[in-house]
Amino acid sequence: MRRDPMPKDAIDELLLDWYAWQHHWQPVRGYSTGAGFARDFRSSRQWMTLDERSEDVDRHLCAAIGRAVDPLVCALNLRLRVAVTTAVRNLAADAIVWVNPRWPETQDRDYAQAKAALEPLMRVRGLLALR
């Protein structure tokens, strides 16, 4: 079901960065990610194009935002966390694809309540100033 792009505010953008950070690939802890002889090897960035450097900076910013937003979302009660996850998945898809499995009738109200609870915490941490 495709529809017009969903409006996004600064909190939505931070939550989208959190969602992207949370769903990227991570190696399993306790297992080596490479050969022992090459573990200290670092590739030079001197050959990166400006676009590649820009993407690298964006990736690091997204990770920093994700690490900062994660404890805030985890501190919400279950109903609000489900609303946030459902809404952000739909924002990432730019369409209404996902439905709140437990409380579909109150999804919009719960998401608004979650954003209202997150906003002062994000302001205190200076996250809203980043966007």
C-alpha cells in the first residue's frame, strides 16, 4: 500500500538513524573477524573519494546517534516501544506496511505519546541540536 511520503520531524529523523544503526550487521562477539596476522592492519583513507568520506562520516554519525537514542527508547514502556518500532519501520519504508500487532487502534496516539516522552530527554542530551 503506497501513499504520499510521510511527514518527518527532527525526532522522526533521530529515530530513523537509531533504526538504521540497530539493524546493521554486527560480528558475533567472541569470534575472530579476521586472520590473526592481519588484525592490526588499517587501510589508508587517502584514496577515498569525497563521496566515500562523506558516507563514512554519515555512518559514524548514525552510529553515534543510535548509541545515544537506544537507552532512551529502551526506557519506554512496552506499549510505547512497540508504537515507536512500528512507526519507524513505516517511516523507513515510506509507506504504511507494518501494523502494530498488539494495539493497532491506538498506534498513532501511542507514537505521539512516545515522541512527547522522548523529546525532553533528547534535548537534554543535545540530540535535537544535531539535526
